[in-house]
Amino acid sequence: MSIELSKSTSELSRQVEETRHWVEPLVNEVSRVVVGQKVLVHRLLVGLLCNGHVLLEGVPGLAKTLTVRTLASSIRTGFQRLQFTPDLLPADLVGTLIYNPRDGVFTTKLGPVFSNLILADEINRAPAKVQSALLEAMQERQVTIGDQTYPLPDPFLVLATQNPIEQEGTYQLPEAQLDRFMLKVHVGYPTREEERSILDAMATSAPRLSVEAVVGPEDIIRARGVVNDIYVDDRVKDYIVNIVWATRDPASARLPLDGMIRYGASPRATIFLTLAAKANAFIAGRSYVTPQDVKSIGTDVLRHRIGISYEAEAESITTENVIEQIFAGVPVP
């Protein structure tokens, strides 16, 4: 039996090596335009490999939109940028029925959401009814218009951005929609050296922003199949479950977080944390998941799924502080 396991492990390693041939070229192509932001590019790759949507949060001017546009240009697939505004209607996203008085029939006009990569720019600028129009598309990969249901193309990925500091004219995303996002990534400032490189590359009225497409949708779909087969040991699975359970019942993990958590992560967090850890291992060229894979991606999976209490907010305790204590307190296998 150990010989069979060894053979399957070596076969899986070979498949990982074969199907990840486009990962480095894609990262290099994006790096030609986007300076720094390696974590952001990595998280977008994780979302791409796991068929999971990504929410990017950061102050204006940190290349969130530029990174998504550049990534889309590096892939031979459809791309739509949707600018969310307060006067946007659900039909502007998903489409609508149009009546033709000459024939006396309704025809369906599909909206811009029928593409592969969707950049939902400043998603919190639109009211809740517009944000809710994306729920079916994000979860079911389909859209219902009238009495007809239309499947969305594969791959289908929503990459949304929002500004955390300017709250005037914005609408908070409902928890049901936040939970649909696999990752919530905080985009930070570049380092001093990176900012100098940005100055050299972009301080011109016509910066060069062209990239070449280096991967097709069939390569991504094939890679997803291999990511699904990445080996996760039972002890690592138990570790993931213990992490998620600690967000709901920190006392069971002997963590000093009494009264700090209002609600914990849902079972969707367990699924996404496992998938994201598999994708992290795949990007690193491994056919198995380590606890470090779980730790490195865990904050981005959990930060929008944990509600902290008013007492915690009064003591200036953030969701990141809570997650840090959970990862520090739950024993690593």
C-alpha cells in the first residue's frame, strides 16, 4: 500500500510541475507593469486557481484596479470593468428583458456580468439591491432574467475593490455577500525602494502598460483539477477545523478571547481555507499542504467572516488581532 501511495504522490508531483508552467510567466508579466504588490498578485492567483472571488480593500492609488486589469490582460479570456455608482441598477449588471412592440415579444439582453473576469470597481458605492444582484452570479455561477436561467462562462471570477477610508456615499456590503468572497485582501503601501521604482516607471504622461497574454482558460481549468487533488493530511484537516472552531468558541481552545467575538466563521470558511491552502502549495510547486500554507493564507480567508464585539472595538482590538491570537494559540500539528 505504501508503494501505491508513493506512486500516486510522485504522479501528483509530476502533474503539479506540468500544470503550473504558466504561474511564473504570469507573475513576471504582471510585474512588468505593477511594481511590488507581490502578496496581492499571489492572492489573485489563489482566487483564480480555486474559482473563488476576491475582495481588495485599500486606500486610493495603490494599483488595485491596475493589478486586476493587468492580470486580465495576461490571460486569454474575457474581461469587464464595472464601475459601481449610487445610481446603478441591477439590470445594468445582469441584463434585462426588452419589449419589441413590432413583434410583441420580449427579448433578453444579457448584461456585462457575462464575462470571465469581472472587476467590480468600488463595489461599496452601489446600494444593496445592486450588490445583491451579484449574489446568484457569485454563488451559483448563473443569472436568472425573467423566467430563464443563463449559465455564466467558465472561468468566472469577481474581483471587487473598495475604499476603506472614505465612507460618504458608500454602502456597507451585507454579510451574506461578504461571505461569498473567498478572500478579503488588505492592500498596503509599497516599500521605499518599490516607490522609487514606481517613480522611474510611471512618472510620465504615457507610461507603458502593455502586457502579453501568457495563459488561456483551458490551462487554468486544468490546473484547478490538479489543485483539487493536492494532498491534505488528516492532521492538517483537523488543524483547519480547530482554527475555524476557535473563531466560534475560543474557550474550547483555551484562548483569552471571552466576549471579544460576536460571531465566528461559517463552514464556508473551512472549505475556502482548505482550498486556499491547496492553491498556495500548488503555486509553491508542492503536491501536499503544510500547516504553514494554512497560516500564510488564513488571515485573508477569515478577516471578513469574524464579527468582533463592541467591547473589543472599545479596546481597539481588530479582527486581525483576534485571528493572530487564534493562530498563535491553536496547536500546530
